[in-house]
Amino acid sequence: MQVLVIGGSRFIGRSIVQRLLMDGHQVTLVNRGQTSDPFGTRVSRVIGDRSQPETLARALARREFEVVVDVIAFREEDTRRAVEKLSRRIGHFFHISTASVYLIREGILPPFREEDFPGRLIPKTEATAASWSYAFHKRRCEEVLQQAWETDQFPYTSLRLPMVVGPDDYTERAQAYLERLADGGPLLLPDGGLNSWGFLWVHDVAETVASNLMNTNAFGRAYNLAQREIVSLRQFVERAALGLGKRPPLVSVPAEWLSRLRLGTTFSPYTHDHDIVLDIAAAQRDLLFEPTPFATWSEQLFAHFRTAWDGTPSKLYGTRPLELKLVQELGRLHIPPLKAESLAQ
């Protein structure tokens, strides 16, 4: 098939393109050309900002596409332009969305289901402005697609993803933990690392897209993708330590303390004030989705880190001296034990 990928040069998009090429599809990338990719002459390229109408026009002038995969739509305008240019010209449109769309919904609890999407939103606050805005705009992208399906049968499928993990993650989120484990020092876990995730292996996203091109059962629908297991941050770190042959102290610290100390929790990117767990029954039924087990992908991730990491610290490693200093200061605290009569009260 002729497939147009909007994005495609990094992490999730790159994995999708690799999988499509393995299946023999002809792939064209549309992006700004600011990030190199490993595809060479195996793909065609259209360089330009997707917010500029002429960029998609140039891509569509070259050939007809049966499938479009949009990896990098972050605002309503992005999706609306794509729908306007592609309506009645393609057979299937994949929108890569996010589990964050549920996090600003009022009154719902995990596991989140696709039908939890509609409803009243929680208000934006100064503290949550960035994450709220991201989730809001991704919701608006999906709403544009749903409207296009209802009014014009625009054949879209939206995939809602949790925290995606895998090699070559430019966000360096997993590396933030692995490099701290590698240095052998103690590791801070905000709020004990008890928040839970349904992680997703990056190749499972690519497999789902490649296996469902032109799947008419998925038209006009959104699907959750995630692993089956529910894993806390602490469990992830403990398994990573085992995989790297390390046994560092894991130090639980209230996130509120870290905020007051102006350290925050940025150094721990899997820390979250919500449990992000998705119900994947619909994807298993309609997309034949089979996620890679946590034990399998984590072993592959840690093996890749052991062989590929050259010791260059991630951008999230810059606060490491402050973290170690805080651990030292906590170690000097003396908290008197509770007296027997206090325990009896």
C-alpha cells in the first residue's frame, strides 16, 4: 500500500515506519526534516511544516495514498487541516492519541474505558496548566475526527497510548532511571513510587497499525492500547535494578517535600499523581491486539541500555547532585521512636 506518515522520524513514528517497510509498503514521510532517520532511499520525503497547507498539498500531488498515519497532531488545527486535505482521498487515517485524554475528565476512575471520553472536564489550574492543555488539545483532535466521521464518514481510527517505552526514546524517560541505577547511588522515589502504569512497548504500536490497515471494523472508533499488567513505578525500578545487576537504596520521599525544596519530580518522569491504567478489551476484540508482556519488553529494554548506552547523561540527569545531597540530609534526620503508650492509643 501507499502510506503517508506525518512525522515518522522519531521513536513511535520511526517504529511504525520500520514495521510498514518490513511489510513491503511504500512509505512517504512528511516532517520538517530536522531529525535524521535511518531509512535512506527506502522512503520518500516531503519536507515542510505540517501547519502549512502547501506541505500536505505537495505530498498529495506526488501520489495517491491509501493510508495516512498522523503521529504528531497536537492541536485541533493540525487535525482539521489534515481532514480537509484528505477527505474522500484516502481509505484509512490513523491518529496517534494519548491516555491523557482521560486525565482531565471529571469523576472517572481507572481502568479507563473508551466510553469514559465524553463528559465534563476538570478545571485547569496554574499547577496543572501544561498537562491539562496537552490533554485538552489531544481531545479536540479526536473530537474533530469524530465529527468528520459522523458527517462525512471520514475513515479514522484513534489509538490512545499510555507511557510508551522502548529503545531510542528521545524523551529519555526510561534512561533517567537506568542511568541513576548504573551510577550505583541511592534513587529517590517520589511518594514511594506507588503510582501505577499500564506501560506500552513501542513495537506494539507499530504492530497494531501495520496489522489493521484498512480494517473497516475500526473506522470511526478510538481504542486503548496498553500492556495487560499493572506496574507501579517502584516495581519498574526494582526490575530495572535486577536487570542491571544493581542493588541501590530506594528512598521514598513525599512529592510535596520535593516541590517545597524546588527539586520537584522532573527527574522521575514516570512519577504521576494518577494511576494510568487502560481497559484494552475493545482493542483485543476489534484489532486483535496482543501486547508484549512486561517481563519480556523490560528485559529487552534493559539489555539494549547495557549494550547501547555510552555513558552520556540524559537531560534529566542534571539534578542528580541535588538528589544525592537530599538523601544525605535525610540520613542525618533522627526521628525518635514512638513510645509504647503512644502505640496503644
